[in-house]
Amino acid sequence: MGYVAVTAGEEIIERAADLFEKQRLDGDAETLSVVQLEGQLERLTAQAASEGGLYAPRLAALAVKQAQGDTVEASFLLRAYRSTLERWDETVTVDHGELFATRRVSPAYKDVPGGQLLGPTKDYTQRLLDFDLEAEDGREGEPDDPTAEWDVADEDPETVTNVMAILREEGLVEEPAAVGETEPSDTTRTPVTHPAGRDEVLQELARGETGALTALGYSALRGYGQVHPTLAEVRVGRLPVKIEHPYTGEVVTVTDVEVSESEAVVPVYAKRDDPQFAFGYGLTFGRNERKAIAMTILDASIQLDGRDEPAENPEFVLDVIDGMDSFGFIEHLKLPHYVTFQSILDRIRSIRERTLEGDGGANSGSDPAPTEVETDD
Amino acid sequence: MDDPNDRADRFELIAACEGAVLARLANEILESDPPLDVLQEPKPQLLMQRVREPVERRPFNLGEVVVTPAEVELGGERGFAMRPGKAERAAFSGAIVDAAIAGGHDRRATMTDELAAAAERREAERRRAWNESRHTAVEFETLEDDG
């Protein structure tokens, strides 16, 4: 059964949209600027960019403003905008080791070369409401810089050694088989087919919905899977965006993008006679460590290619992980389904009538036997 | 990326320079009304960011980055620029600046100084970010059980 178009007054739809917009503008508070959103709610805008699969911080802030803070709606807006743009090219492939990290912690190695850099985080503080933030409202002048009194060194920036590289040097990680450089699949242009390649899995996870990744990753930790990783490291920093200059052919840097990265070492006990390590990797746009870690768990789980546990089933994970897909399917249910529902009503009534006729009305005072009804949505 | 006279270095300097600086430089170049052809209109486009992951060392597509490229011909010299984000004016200005420097414009020295100064500011920001991060370096200690 297909969908049947319904009509309603366009003017009424516009009125409803106006009411939605009024909600944002109602009250005495000044409107939030896109610049404020980009600068002060960066984690929110980063989530929208990550789930939209589109890195453009200012546009992500605009999308968050338009969506009134709904990250999935915002990422939908970003993907819609993206669909209007031409692609200039793919970038030159950058190695993840080129990440300029401003935060790097290794839960696996206490004395990791390059050190543990906590960077900007509140991970090690108590989660208590800070009522002092309320006092910022309406305050004039520049806000106080909490780092103003810091006496920082003046060292040349470095890139920190990657923990996976250290494990490789120690022979604890198998060298990948030498394969020729292959063109990675692009799931924005070619739908994923199963079995999915690792490049497709990583791309889909990187643009997946944060909550969905977190829930599925958590399911593995709660026992619905074998993977309970030790994180080799978690990093936040900036990754260069490089192209070949159209005149000279030289590799040049256009800009850099903020990313969160996570790597995990996972002991796998499925084969008792051959215990081994598996590795998981997570990388996503913006500051979103939760998503990067969840992606790491799912990457490691999917490599097990199981069918019994949700997180280990690549088809299941990739089918439910995308925010646009799930948002669209869940929320479409609130749109008119009058014909579908009328059809169900007709069948139910018909079944009831046939049941009543069959028993000669003997059970007319009681409910008919439960009958399975198929819907065709 | 420190030689504004080198095409590749200049590309990076223009990409990193503040848009307002580029716009001012481009306006100064256009004051004398030189012949200008737009070879590529500045409009936002996409770059698919490719990253090599560490497990199997294979590339994958992380996601797309919005950039704005532009290309002009100024007085017979081509200029190309690409700016991050939706930045039509900055990209167009950057392409004009690129062409002007390549063509030996009278104000070439001023322009290269401005680009070098912008690069210094950017490097200072990067340096500050690194050193602030280093200021949060911690050594975790394991509490051994003597018993």
C-alpha cells in the first residue's frame, strides 16, 4: 500500500511554523546570536556537525539555532544544505598521527610518551550545578579569564606519539597485511551493502547519532557482547585538511578540523585456544569524546561479525545508527496515516463480523479470539 | 607555510588570514581598476575529508568539510584561493591577492607583510593552545599495596 497525499491549508501550516518560531522569540531575553552559539555551546554545535557529516562550525551553529537546540533536526538541516553543494574533491588522505592534540589521556599507559594532557575538561570534577554562572547574565565587560594568572611555558608545539604506534613498536600489534592503496567507499554516494567494508563501517559510525552509538556501545559493556575495551588513548585536537594545489600539484593545507579520537585494545576470549587482541577505532568531528569512545567499542564489536549480540551484528548496527534514518522513520508516524488506519479498521471489523457469523452469535457478548493483524506501513 | 612569494605557501597563508584583512587588500588592488576575470565564482563546495586509520592503515571518509574556492585572472595572472566555511567574500578577495602577488603588483611587499603577520598571529594562537594544554599535563601515580 502506498502513501496517499492529503491536503491542508498552506496558510495554516505557515501559522504553525510561525508559532514554533515565536517560541524562540517569546519572553524578555535577548535573542542568541549564531556567534554566541558557536563559541559558547560548541559541544552542541559539534554534535550537530558530526551527525550531519558536515564540518562547518558557523553553519552548525545556525542550524542549532533554527532547530531550537534539537541536534538531530540541526544535523538534518545541515545534510539538506549539503545536498545543494557540489563536491570540489576528496582531500589528500591525512594520517591520524597528524592530529594536533590539545587533550590526550591514555587509560592504558600511565607513563605514555608525550605525557597525559588533560586539556580542557571537567572529567575530574564533581557534577554539581554552578550557580555562579547565573551571575554572568547581563554582566557588562569581558568575562574573567580563569587562566589569566597562569604562568605557562613557551614551548614549540608537538604532536604526541600515538599509543597504537607504541604497541606496534613492541610487537603487540600485528602489522596489517600490505595491500595496495584502495579508494575508500563513500556511503554518502553509494548505499551500504552487506557485508560492509571497514571503510564503510567507519564512515557510517562517524556520522551516526551520538545517543544511538552510546546505547549500542553500552549494550556491549552490559554483557550483550564480548567487547569490554581498555582505551589506549583518547585525544581531542585538530586534523589538517589538505588538497593538491590546482596550479602546482603540491599538497597544501586549507584548514583544520576539530576532532575527537579514541583507540581501544580489546582482549577477545571467544577462541579459548587462541586468545587475541582486537582493536577498535573511533574518530568524529568536533569535541564529542562519548561518541568517539562508543564508536571504538562498536568498531571492535563489528569486527567480531557476530549474529547473536546486537552490537556485533554489522547489519543491525548500521541499520539503526543513523540519526536521519531513525528520526525520519520515528517522527513520520505522527504524519497523517488515515488510509492505513482506515484499512486496519476495515480488516478488524471484517474479522469481527466473520467471527460473530461463524459462532452464530454465541459469543456476541464477549471479545472475539485474538487474531494477528498485519499492517502495511 | 612562511614564504608568501611561494605559490603553495601563499595559498596556506591566504587560507589562514583573517577575511577582513584579505578584503582590505583586495579593495586596495582593485582601486586602480585592473582587468579582472572571474574564472571560478566563489561559492561553497565540499571537500570529503579522508583519514588513514591506525588499525588496518586504510583510508576512510570521515565526513565533508565546507570550503569556498575562487579563481580569478587579474591583469593576465591567475589567482586561486580556498577558504574554510561559507566565505564567498574572503575567497574572492584571497584569489585577487594571490593573483596580484603572482603578477608582481606594486603593493606586493605590503601584501606579503600582511600575510606573514596573519601567519604569525595564527602560529601564536597554536603555540598558546599547546602550552596551555601542557600546563594541564599530569603524572598519574599507582598506589602500590605494600602488604
